[in-house]
Amino acid sequence: MQEQLLAIDRLSVSFQQEKAVSDISFSIKKGEVLAVVGESGSGKSVTSLSILQLLPIKASIRGSILFKDENKNINLVALSAKGLQQIRGNKISMVFQEPMSSLNPVKNCGSQVLEAILLHKKINKQAAKQAVIELFQQVQLPNPGNIFYRYPHEISGGQKQRVMIAMAMCCQPQLLICDEPTTALDVMVQKEILLLIKQLQLTNNMSVLFISHDINLVAEIADRVAIFYKGEIVEIAAKENIFTSPKHPYTKALINCRPGLYKKGERLPVVSDFLNNSNKPQEDIINKEGNKCSGNKDSGNKDKVLLSIKNLNTWFPARRSFLGKTLQYHKAVNNVSFDIYEGENMGLVGGSGCGKTTLGRSILQLVKPVSGAIFYKGENILLKNNRQMRKLSTDIQMIFQDPYASLNPKLSIGQAIGEPLKTQQLLPEKFIKNKVVEWLEKVGLNEKYYYRYPHEFSGGQRQRIVIARALIMQPSFVICDECVSALDVSVQAQILNLLNDLKAELNFTSIFISHDLSVIKYFCDRIVVMNNGQIEEIGKAQDVYRHPQKDYTKKLLAALPNL
């Protein structure tokens, strides 16, 4: 029988009378990995921040959080600031979701971990520095001595996350809290980080609270799983029971909304289907929704090429001389060539840094290629000037990865969606509002949202707004840059259904950029696999997914989390 390390009893957290967490109770045993799964706003992160008392001052907290340290039960809710300082980073550590915003940009990586060791351990600076380098080796950072002196912006996302894990592990905590530690990472780095956390957990007999919105992911690491929904725990059980015989409709929805389970074009079931039909057998809900197809056949006119990329090169200076002369280039896109047919969905997949996004931006000339040609409807658009490209932007649009960053916080949603129509003078100003309201309704919102601002919407709603802004001009060609990668599986299903519906209505051609091959397989006709700026493999979606030819594609598929 495992000894209990942490016990949360009837915890409630409110922000100005609005409850974020409502009367939840659970425990974590020594050496156990407990996964917390739920959509954005379900209370996962609020619960984890409550454990370390990192909530803002305006938060109201009730209940108890008992932590067992040296056979004493400490109530973390009632602990003094001085007492909490002895616990944070020492007995309980946390790995945050976004390593770039969690690391200090003006301090090198080594000194930030060094600071944590010197705060909690009575050792000299030289011994602490050696301990940091050993930690960097333990978390498998390349050339640890060199990484010690590098700044966060000089290393990759996966390496930044490893630095955060090293910082969290530096005092050998009894409990490690991982708050969405792999959300922004590609599937191969994600797999490495998961294996690393599991290895460290087993080596140190440490307890882990692993928070995620991806139910596939927790299958790889968890012993038990707690399902959060609207601030409550709706189900908690051993991993095997959750995945083989889920009890709550919301748990069933999380497991069955994954795109990889369905054929191309099939309508994905969403959370509301399970919650509204909780008395029906699961199979009936899935089959009912799966039958509503917008077309399972491959789209695209194989006789008509809409976009043709020829020997495209987009390079960036990597090293300069003292006088500023470029000595070395980073070849983000290196001699890439392929065609896209009219009406086709082309998938662009690969790990972080492979050149996917740069290729998409090169087509729109948001970054300038150094050589090659891009023929759109027979014309080389790289020869067009800025005025001609602005005119072409009515026909080629991009849905960006981060909807919050791509919306102006000072513009209302109505203004943001209507801005392209106003800028391009496509519609008299008095008719713009009606057009915007029409598109709000197309993407599942309504007129009451017209005057609201981006911060008033959830991630899924913001993504719908960005889709409406991109498609309101009815473009012929759309570039979707990781537009579902950071969304909960339930919201992801809604957005993919929406794109399928709009595709059927407008018949646009698209490049769909993602690092997730299961999403690409569901949505796209063909797949281009990129690695180090070059094309590794190209073929029909089902063929590449089922029978990959290249080792790199096989690695991408092997890294996908699988129930």
C-alpha cells in the first residue's frame, strides 16, 4: 500500500464571486503519477497553482491541501509566506506550460538553475555550478557546459523545457507538478519530454501531478487519471479503467472526439453530443455523428494546378563577420518544389524548425525567399510588387497559429473581421456590419459578440473569429498554420468540422500545416513531410500514414501518443 503524499479536501477557488474550482477532493500517493485532464477553463491549472499558493491576491480559496513532509501533515492553504518559501522549489516543484515566459530572458540558463540551488542548499557556488551541469546532463541537454552560458532565446523550445525540468528537479522534490509541459512542442520532442519525466520519476521515486488537455498523452505516463469539467472532478480512476470503461459522458467524449479515429470528411462527434445524449449507447452517438459526412472522397481537380512551387529557397543569416557580412545561412526552406491542385487540401507536416511555417509565410511573402518561383494561377507571384501583393491578398489568406496574437486587442471582434473588407474596399461601409454578422453566425457565434474584444473569448472562440476574418473575403487559397494544435480535443473537433463545412460551401484550396499526422490524415488529401528545410516524402494522406517510406516519417508516426 502506497503512502499518501498530498491530500486535497473540498477545495474551492473563486475569482470575484465566480467559481473556478468547486468542492474538489483527491489525493496523490508517493511514487504515483496522477494525470489531470480537461478542457481550457476546467480548473486544472487553478488547482495546481493552489497547491503552491501561487494564485493572485483576488482569489478566494476554501478547503485544505495537506502535504506530508517528514511524517508531518502541513496544510499549505494556512502556511505562512516563509513556510511556503521552504516548500516551493524544494519539496514541491512546478514545470510551467510556456518555458519562454517562465525563464528570465536577461539571465543565462545556468544562472537561473544555480539561483534555485543556492536558495535551498547550503553549498558553495562552484559546487552548485557543477550540480547544474550534472542536471543538464541528466535531462539530456546537448553540450551542458555550453548550454549553461546560453540565453533562453538561443535554444529550442524542447531545450528550454528541459532547462525548466532541470530547475524543477534541482532540489530533488517529493512532488513535481507539470502544467501542460508539452503543449507547444512537436510530437517527437513531446515524446522525449514525456520519457524524461517518467525516467526522473522512477529514478527518484517522485510523485507527479501531470496536467494536460490531451487524453492521448496521459495514456503514456499516468497511473491514475482525474477528469475535470467546469471546475469539478467528474471521474477519477486507474488509467486502464478510464480508457476501457469510462463512466461519465464527458470522459467518453474526450476519448471519442479524436480526429485520428475517423475517415476523411466524416463529421467528428463533439462534447455536446455525449452530454446531450448521455442515455444513448456510445456506439449510437458515434455512428449518428459519423454518418453526417461532407464527403469522404478526396477533393481536388487533378488536372488543374492552382499553386506551383519551384526550387524555392528561403534563407536567414546564421553567422556574420565583425563588419556584418553574412558568413553562414540557416536554410529554413531549401530547394523545395511541389504542386497543389485546385480544391485540394495539402498537409504540411514535420517537427519544429523543419521549415513548415516559413514555407507558408514565403507563399504570402511575409518573409522574402532568396530564390525560386511560386506560380499562382500561372503567374509568378515573387515578381509582384507590394501593391500587387496587397491586391492578391483578397484571394490568398492565412489562419495563424496563435489567434490571440493575431488579433488587435484594441479592436472589437466586429471591427477585426470587417477590417479586410474595409481595407480592400470590397463592400460599402454601411453593408460591412451585416456581412460580419453573417460570418459570425457561419462560425457558430452571433451578433451579440460584435462589440466584444479578444480577451473576452476562449481559445476556441478566438480561433473561430480568426477563421471568419480569413474567409470573409472568400479566398481561393487558404494557409492554415497550426490552427488546431493548441486546442482541446473537443474544441479541435468543432474547428475541424467548421473547416470541413466551409470547405464544402466555398471550395477553397488549402495548405494545412501541423506537427500532428493524425489530424493531417483526417483533414488532407495529400501530405508533404518536411525535415531540415527539405521535402522528405510526399504522397496521398492514407498512404503516407499507413505505409511511410522514409525513416523520418516513421519516427513522426512512432512519436504520436496512442491509447
